[in-house]
Amino acid sequence: MKVSSGQVGVFPPESVAKRMDAKLAELRTSIRRHWLQLGEVLVEIQESLAYRTLGFKNFQTFLGQRLEISPRWAMYLIKLVRKSRDFEIDRAKLIRLDISKCLEIFRLNDAKTVRELVDQAEAAPLSLAEVREKVQRALGIRPVTCDEVVKRLWAFSLDQWMVVERAIQHVQRGGPVGDTYALELICADFLAGVRHEAEQAPSA
């Protein structure tokens, strides 16, 4: 039965709505499986140095030219696959979880904690925010509550905003994240670079 979306106040029969919902669940599972498969193939290409056979001098160049997602997102997927293997986590469990939740959980390096969080996220309908809070607690970071949210009003020139917007859009090509979280990832990446430079600087 085809239901016109233009009919205001007319709802589809329960059987039709359930078919739509089942199709949505099927597509979500397919998306999760394909993200995981992408990470697995990338690991194979990196470990076998297949990118050199394909004519790329390094893996980063390969990622930049061969994928429609950001190299940062690709590296997150690679880390997820490698850790899941090292921690002996059932692949089927990862397929049942949203990729964003998996990436949050695999920020952790403790196999036992990761396995526990994967089991919890799979058994209960935890939101991404709840998963992130559990990860922060495991990292020893005090989660920020809704009452503690910092609000700032930024004023950009047009040229400045074009740069910021391009950076946010670049992060979002790697997955469905909001503007605020995308900006956080950009800043975290910058700070990681600053720490790396400080660690590499020759001591006086």
C-alpha cells in the first residue's frame, strides 16, 4: 500500500509502518557492516603495503586520493579494526552497534573495559552521549553535565567563517557528527599536534 506523504493527518496502516521500520533496521545494519568492512580492507592495504603497488608513495597520499572520506576518519576505522582483533571482540557485536559508538569506545586501550562497554552498548539502547560519558569516566575525565554546557557567541569575518566552515564540513564527510562535535575534533587534533611537536623538540 502506497501512502502519499502529502496527505496531512493520514497515517499508514500498522503493517506498512512496520515494513518501513524493518527496512530501516536492515539498512542500518548494512551501513554498519560496510563501515567495518572498509576498515578491514584498509588494514589489509596498509599492512601489505599494497598502496605502493598501486603507485602511491605513502598511505596518507593513498587515503587522500582514493577515498571520499577524510584520512582522519579512515584512521579511526583502522584503529577500531586493529583493537577489536587485539581485544578479541566478536565482529558480529560491532556490526550491531552504531559506528559512532564503536569509535567512542575504542578510544580506550584497556581490553577488559572495552569489552564491557561493547557488551553494555549492545545489550541496552544507550545513546551516543551515554556511551561518550562512560568512556570519559573510564579515561578519568569528569563528564560535563547539561547544566555545565559552555555557551559562547563567536563573531567571524566572512573569510574566517569560510575557513571554519570548510574544516567542519571536511570532518563531517567522515561521518554524521554535529558542528560542535566536529569543531571539538578539529581542536583536539590541533592540540595533539602541539603535544607531538613539544615531545619531538630537542631538549636544551
